[in-house]
Amino acid sequence: MKYIHVQCLQQWMESRVNLTETGYSKTFFWKNYDCELCKYKFPLEIEYQGKKFNMIDIPKLEMPYIVLETN
């Protein structure tokens, strides 16, 4: 494979995001964005014609909030 539609790639990347929402919290968990065939690491943002585009859309949170990260 050499080419892919941007929307198809975005849909695949968004399918790897798991969102759990309770009354007081939202938890986002996502798997690596590596190609399942060749292991290429896909970028989270691309630039096209001088404009930047996010490959995944994570909902914006309302203030106040805290961010905790794990590897």
C-alpha cells in the first residue's frame, strides 16, 4: 500500500481512541498510531497547503480539569 485517503486514515486512528465518561470524569486511552503492516508511526498532525490538520479529534474539556498521563 502506498496511498490512503486522509479521511480513511482519520477514521482508523479515531477507532483506536477509547473514551470513558462518568458524571465527573472523562478518560481517554489510545493505542499507538503505528501502521499494522509496516509499523510506520503516523503523525498526530499533518500540514497541507500551509494549514495544519489534526488527525484525531479529542473533545475539548471544560475548566477546571486535570491531566494525568501514563506511558
